Amino acid sequence: MNESAAPRKRRGSGRATIHDVARLAEVGSITVSRYFTEPGRVAAKRSARIAAAVKELGYVPNLVAGGLASSHGRVIGMVIPNISGPIFAHTIQSFSDTLSRHGYQLLLASSYFSAKQEESAVRAFLGWKPAALVVTGRFHNRATEKLLNTAGIPVVETWDYQPRRKPIQVGYSNHAVGEQAARYLYAKGYRRIAFVQNSVAGDLSAVDRSDGYAAVMREHGLEPRVYVPTAEAPFDAGKQAIEALALGRGKHAEAIIFANDNLAAGALLAGQRAGLKIPEQCAIVGFGDYAFSPLLLPSLTTIRPPGREIGEIAALRILEQLGVLPASTQDSRLNLLACELIERESA
Amino acid sequence: MNESAAPRKRRGSGRATIHDVARLAEVGSITVSRYFTEPGRVAAKRSARIAAAVKELGYVPNLVAGGLASSHGRVIGMVIPNISGPIFAHTIQSFSDTLSRHGYQLLLASSYFSAKQEESAVRAFLGWKPAALVVTGRFHNRATEKLLNTAGIPVVETWDYQPRRKPIQVGYSNHAVGEQAARYLYAKGYRRIAFVQNSVAGDLSAVDRSDGYAAVMREHGLEPRVYVPTAEAPFDAGKQAIEALALGRGKHAEAIIFANDNLAAGALLAGQRAGLKIPEQCAIVGFGDYAFSPLLLPSLTTIRPPGREIGEIAALRILEQLGVLPASTQDSRLNLLACELIERESA
DNA sequence: TTGTAAGCGTTATCAG
DNA sequence: CTGATAACGCTTACAA
């Protein structure tokens, strides 16, 4: 008998529910539900009573229950290779911001460029009945493809763009980026141009870029030269590459395109320390336009991917698919963005 | 009559449920549930049948329904000021990784150093019945405090540490960081030491750092000098600061501590361009150890916050609180980490 | 070890 | 404009 008046419940969180609010406001619980989802359809008098009750009880709608009942949750899952990577962060940020502006929440996981980890992330997300899913790149394993295809929700592939694929894609052509860098150097008069791959296996987008570079080289009757460093750490890998390509006798690349700015920065610093004049003796082009790239001496010529735009446009396309926003006039499956070549001192 | 055999359902996602699996495997649905949550308690024979049925139907457990039934979801919300900021990304990454290793998912939102946005993010998260919540810093508005206090779930404050606060804290003392920088410069013989604030209002942690700096100055009978730039963009603000403090006649700070590495980098580049010798004429200390800091010329002496550790330890403390991991022996409310002063060329 | 019954807190449906 | 009722898909409590 020393129990408090309220009967101890065996289940439940103990927090106020929609029914508690309804009771206090003396309305039906469904009216409270409408108060939150379609405020316009509730009479002003009742709205006021409900508002008061909500405030008094500190009621917060249980979105888990709501999601179950309506079978459409308001979370959107995103799988990104590397959250702390310098380029994906902006995509996450703009994606999350655009979504939350429309009442959706971001569920995030990273794959570290591993198809297996990507699969398990997608599988875990699917259990949350997300309204949509975003993945990075167009390379997935069979199981992931199947999960994505049968999910029955909008799926967007970001950071890559390939004609003739079914899913919505928001990104740019890595092949075109490779071409862009090679053409730029060719136009400047360089002929012995090399390409340095990422030492992180699994970064298949970098392979596309080197293919683009190789295509331009062959187009001009030149021999492509792709170097793949073995060092794990990017700065070290860059150093290793420039030593192999431009330092020492017989090594005389006139210009080098790097798979990313980390590699380029490592090469740039190692090259200078070894007395190599950049860009006079060897020009350097990176990819990514990281925060440090304009600060290097010489500052780094690089190609800037549209990270922020990708996140925002992906979110907009999803919201259109969900009917939250009116469909745009253009074919929303095609979202080919351009990368900007930032001309600085290193090339 | 041309309808397919399966009756069209009015609600539901149409995907296989636990009951479909149970029917196919000829077991009770609760056994399927146990197959996923406590595999050890299901006999091998039935396990095999269930596994086959799961595979055939492509069944993925509905975590929304599970969360509702068990009243404890497996998502954990995190509010961070700036996802794309150079220092928080590592925290997010290590936090997310540690959680997902234990079957929890990360729900992410950003506050942009705005207490109001933080409040709305917390409110939105609460509706998802998260297992725990992580916020950044110890400064929240009243409403957020109340939401956090009455949530009835573990709450962790990261990136700051203040004795005598109730919530679990994982971070470092910004005051101590300010002291650390000032003592370092004092020990090197500098006396006219200034501090440059962040121009982003709302970054209250930087205020703690300047307080720490001021305390050390007064301790040595020196006058603290805190400069607050007005320029919005960090590089510009840094430039503005060094012009005000070290360039031109009568301006002769011997050393400057900056609220972050962005400001310091802006100052460093502007100073050099103006012919200022660093560190001979003016030493510079930053905060954050961003990716570019070791690449600058001169490389930037700075203080490195333990971003990765914060994320991982926060996750571990949460998992302990949830009973997923055994409680650590130490008082888990106290997680004071140290920041490392990275001595480079600029000071 | 397995199963039955009863919720979890919300919204779709349909009737006023 | 408002409300009663029955799902949504799972897990807890309890019984066998």
C-alpha cells in the first residue's frame, strides 16, 4: 500500500502518451494525432487545449510508434566510405541539413570502401524502415544490389555518375575528371605525364580517373604511366610516388596527376625537400581541393568535386520522390554535376 | 477476380514479417524472435529451418516494431556543432564505429553552435526513443537541459569537461588548454602574449581557453590581451588579427595564441606576406591540429584535442550504462582526457 | 525449449 | 471537424 497512486506499468517507457494528452485536453486521441500531422484540420479551441496539455505533460510524440503505424518512417539512411574524410563531410552536412529542414533524420554509417561493410550497413538500415537510402558510388556487391532493388524505397547513388544505370545518381564522372586533368596539362605543354593511384584498394573511383587520364594520353599518341604506391599513409605514398617518378636519374615525369590531394601534398613536400622545383621541374595536380591545398607553398592546383551540392541535390531528389517536394521539371534521374579545376601554383 | 491470390493488404509494407517466417519454418513466431535475439535458446533443428525460411523470404527484422514492443530502440542520437568541421569528424567516426560494432545505429544532427538548433535536434531525437543521447559541450539552454534531464536515458556531454557536473562527461578542460598554451610561450621567454578569439559567436569553449590564458598571464603579473576579430571567414579573421596585433607601429605582440588553427593559418600566411618573420618576430600557437597544420611553412605549433578518443570513450561509457558492456572499474562519470601540445616551427 | 496472449503508442479506416 | 476501432510487427509475461 506504500505504492504511489499511479499503477506501476509492466511495459512502456512511463512517459506521457498521446492518450494522456487526449485525456487532459478532453479530446479524442486521434485529434491529438491530427494536431501534430495536419494542424489545419483541428478547430482552434481544441488546438489550444491540446497545446496546453502537451506543454504540461512535456509530451513528445513517439515517432517509433508512428512509424510502425503509418509504415513510413522519417529517417533516411546514408552509407559513406569515410565520415572523417575531407571531402565527404560536406556532403553529409548539406544532406543532413536539407533533410532536417523537412522533418527527416539522418541515419549514418561508414563502409571504409569495403563492399562487405556497405552491405551490412544497408541491411541494418533496412530494419529501420527508412524512407530512402543513399549510398556512395556505383560499385556494390550482389547482395547489396539485391537489398537495394527490393527495398521498395528511393535509392540514390552519390559521388559517381554513369550513363545508363537505373538508380537515381547524383555526382560527376570520374572518368571525365581524369580527362580534365590530363587535357589541362597537355594544353600547358606537358607530355611526360604520369598518374599516381590511391594506395587504398577499393577506391574504385580513382581507377575511373586514371582511365580517363589514360584515354587522353592515348588520344594524343602518348604512353600512359600509372604508378601505384604501396605505402599505406597517404603522405608517405605521395612521397614514394614522386621519388619513383621524378627524382633520381632516368626518372623524369614532367607532370603528375594524383588520385587525391593528400598524395599530392606528400609528393609536393617531399619533392621540395629533395630540391625539386615545382612546377618548373615537375608540375603537380591533385584531386579534392582539401582545406590545406590553397595553403601549401606552392599552392596546389587541383580539381574540386561538388561535395556540398551532391548532398543537397541528393536530398532534394529524395524529397521529390517521397512527394514532399513537387517533382522538378528535369529528369530527376540525371544529376550530372561538374568538377571545377582550380588553377594554382603547382601546375 | 483477376486479383492475385494474396489478399491486398490495406496497411503494412508488404514485406515478409516474422509471422511469415514462422509459418514457413513451421515454428511459433516467438521462436523466430528468439532466433535473432538469443540464438542460444533455440534448438539447432529449428534454427536451421528458420535460417532457411529467412533466406528464402529475404526477411529483415523490423526494428521499428521491435523498438516499440521492447521500448528500447537501438539508435543513439548525437548532436554535433558542425559535421564538416575538421575536428568533430573524427569523433563522429569513432563513435559510430564503436556503436555499430555492438548493433547500435547513429542518428546525427548538427547545431551550428546554436542553442536553439541544439534544442530542436534533441527534441527530434527524443521522438525516436533513442537508447542514449550525446551532446557537445556543457552549454545548453534551459529547455534542452530539461529535455535531457527527464529523458530517462544515458546522456553524455563531449568535448568539454567541468568538475562537479552531473552528466557523464568525456572531454578535456578548455581552460587548461588555454593555460597550457600560455605557459608554453611564457617558458620560452615570451611576455607580450595575446589571444585571438573565434569570430563565430557561440563557440563558448574558445572563451574558456582565453580565460585559461588570461589566468596564467595574471599569475605572472602580465596584462592579458584578448582580441576579437569581426571578419566572418576564419582565414580573414586571422589576417585581421595579426594586422591589429603585430603589424604596424605600436603593434608588437611577441606571441599570439589563436582560438583555432584556421585563424592561426590565416594569420601566418598574412604575416609572411607582410614580411613578418615567424616565429622570430611573432610566434604563433593554434588549436585543433588540423590536417594542414603540419604542412604550413613554417609548420604550425598547435594543441591537438583527442577527437577520436572522445568518440570512442563516449560510446564505451554509453554501452556500459546500457549494460551492453561490463561497467569499468573507474567512476565512469569522470573522463578527463589530455590535449597534446604539438611543438612545430611557428612557436 | 517452445508457445499463447496481451500489449507497445501511434495512425488508417470508416462512420458520424 | 471529430471519434471508435483495428491494425502496424514485434517482444514481454507467463504458462506449458
